[in-house]
Amino acid sequence: MKDIRKRPYREAPGLIPEDLLGMVAACPVCGLQTEIPWLEKMKFPQHPIKSDHGVAHWVPVGIPMHCSSEQCAHDFIVNVPILPDKNRWGLFGDEAARYIAEPPAHHAEQPLSFFCITLVSLHQRRHDRLKKQVFNLKKSIRPSEDPDTWVHHFSEIWDSKAEAGTYLLSNKAAKIEHAKKFAKVIREARPELSSFNVSGCVFVPSDSKDRKKVLKQQKEHVFAESILTTLKEFRSREKSVNWTFDNVQDTTTGSKTEGWASECFLGLQYTRLFTWLSAGATVLEPQFVIPGSNFLLEIADFISYCVARDFERAIVGRRPEFPSSLLGQGFYQGTLGNGDRENMWSVGLPLRQFYGIDFA
């Protein structure tokens, strides 16, 4: 068996659900209560181990603790609360980013970077209908090609030139109309379609080395937050989840190219928090697939685009042409000015609550 400890990993972000802050465990020997160090790195990552027989896994159901009394110093295990696993859902995710090089002075005196990830899930009974609707939308703007042979990346559609003839979208107004039709399809698919958007904004340093480091950390933290947040939401509803992300590189060879994400996920498995939130379910590493290989990835791409554009337009004092409010109610998580994270179900990105801005 391969020793997973030899794999590189990345530190988990400092994200602890509010209801777990300050939770203590009593030493079974001396009775002293010790605060649970949710994010402290353990000696071993706690991850599911596949059985030699069948597809079942052995999963961690306890977290190691060490009594804080110098006289006792006893090692013991705290059992995590086990929740039923009634069914497993697939979550499909894609990202979007905006770099605002010259924000208005009243917002910031240095460049801003906004980054978000959207994960979507859909009840099985709506798959065929929604897939057909997305198929027809794609067909309407590119009738000469089979919609299954190309990916609906909205950034490419928005930036396309009419003279190139790639899409039957002759001007900006036609692109806006197409976006609104796509948003309507998503809105009307709810509540069977659920979306989870996690975002963050950071100041970008002028030094190139520092800038690269900050942008890298931002992406890693938002990714890890999206995993933790959706894990918590689904397990609290007695469901488990498989994550599938749009890979920015081709994976037709079968090799996994998003190594940074695997390292982030492994970093989470070194924490007691991850075991606690898993609540006895089999939680497997996310998969990265060929871009657009599932129509739900195309929906996640569009939602992320709308959210990122909301932020960008609000910063420069202009209204978006197709605001995220057109997408219906979704789950949003953002970073507050003091560094805390807040989440809520909202009709569109709650810009004022998360980032203290709004449309002009």
C-alpha cells in the first residue's frame, strides 16, 4: 500500500464552522477538558481505505486527542457523530476570476483579484430535461455543429467576434439575450438544481513574486472552502457527495494534471475538522475531467461567469447586463472585510453583505 504521507500536501485554510469553535473533549483518565484543535496537522491523514473485497471503504470515525494536563498527557480518541448516508450526489464545479487592475480609489488603492468556484447538483429526474434544454440553447447559436462536440464556455462566447462566424450572435445585444435565456433555463430548473458559489477577493501586491504567491493562495483557499462547505451542507442533510471539476488542462491521456488540488484535498484530510464533517461517510478525492464533458459543468461555468461579472461591474460602478439574480436562489459564501466567511441562500450574489459594495 502506498504511503500517503509521502505525498506533498498543502495546509488547510483557517476555516472552522462557528458551531464548532471552542468545542472541548474530556480526557477519560483525568477528566480535564481540552479544546479540540480542529486545524492542527495530525501525524496521519484520515482518509477512506478501499476494502480488498468489493467497493466498500473503511472510513475514519474518530479523531485523536492528547490530554493537555502535563501530569496526565493521555492519548485518547473522540468519536465523531455518525450521520446516515441516504444517497450520494454528484457536484460539478467550474471557476471564474476577475483581475481589476485600477479599481476606483474609494474601493481600493491597489489592484483586486476576485475568484470564485461554483458547484452544481441536479436531481436525477431532471437530468434528461435540463440536458436537452442546454443542448437546444447550444444548437441555436451554433447550428452547424453537434452541441455534444463543443463546450459552452461563456467567456469564449462573450469575447467572440461576429466576423469569425463561430456563433450566430451578431452583436453584444444578441449575446446578452442568449445569456438571459441560459439564466432562465437555470432558474426554472430549481429547486431540483442546486448551486453553491464560494468566492473571495484579495488585494494584489505590486511585487511580482508576492503577487504570484497571493493569487496562488487565493485559488487554493477558495477550492478548499468549496470542498468543506459543500461537505458540511450535504452531510448535515444525511447525503454524501462526489466532486467533479472542469480541468483546465486536457486529461484524455488519463493522467491527473490538477496536482495542486489533490494536495489541497490531502491537506484537509490531515485535519480533525475534515473527519468530523465527513460524519462517517466515504469521502473520496475530487475528480478532474475534460472541460465540458458534462452539461452540469457548462452550467457551473455560466454561473461562475455571472457572479464574477457582478463583482467586476459593481467595483467599476456599472450594472451587469445579466446579473446573477436572474439565476434564481442559490447558496453563496464570501469573505467579509474582517476575514470571516459568511454564507446564505440568496437570489444572486449578496455583494453588500459579503464585500460592502453594490451596483450603481
